Amino acid sequence: MTAQATEQPTTPTEPTDEVDELRRYTPEEVAARGWLPFTARMIREKCYARKLQHHGDGGRITLTADDIRAYNAATARQVPAPRRKSA
């Protein structure tokens, strides 16, 4: 095996190059790396229900880094600005 084949992929938030952006991950890989707070089965169920953006490659569910980032951005909670005390 070459060194390139044994490299661990970076997190979806920190791609190292364009190839990392094009890589597709299985629900098992996403769950194992903890990129989404769900099990592989829950990821698949959310994809079937169309609640999670994904790709159906030949009947297999795969997710790109953009899909994972889109879900995380959509479910992020904004911290409200502190209120000013009125005089």
C-alpha cells in the first residue's frame, strides 16, 4: 500500500485539497468519526425521510463534506447578543 492510500481523511471542516472535497462517506464512516450526532442507522433513516442531504450512488447512501456541513449549519443555534440595560 502506498502512503497516500493509508492516509486518514481530514475532518469535513478542514479539507486538505480538492480531492478531499469530492470524497463521499458512508453513513458508517460519518458515525464512526462523530461528524454527526447519530448512529449509522439513524443517518440512513434521516436520508430515507429526506431530512438529511445525501447522494444515492447506485442505491447506496453516501454523504459529502458539503452535505455534513449543510446539516450542521442548518441545525446550529445562534447565541443571542447580550441585552443592554435601559437607562
